[in-house]
Amino acid sequence: MNKPNDTNPMNPPEEPGTGTDDGPKFGRLLVVLLLAVMAVVAITFASEAYYSR
């Protein structure tokens, strides 16, 4: 049942590790964000060139 040195009656689960293996991929997110901004800029310039004729 309980371990001899376990004094907590609630018996909480063990805390997960603090490793970064399962963390969010900020580098990948940054690349996608930059590509989206570049696409918006390209569309803006293309529409400006098309409608300014």
C-alpha cells in the first residue's frame, strides 16, 4: 500500500520532468510566421502592381 517513508496521505502522482523534448517548437513556428508575412507582402505588392495600371 504505502511506502514506509511516504507521509503524504493524498499520495499525489509523480511530477513530470522538465525536459525540453516535449515542448513547443518555436523555431518551426517562427519560420511559418515569417513565410506567412512574406506571402502577405508579396500579395500586397502584386495587387498594387496589378491595380495601378
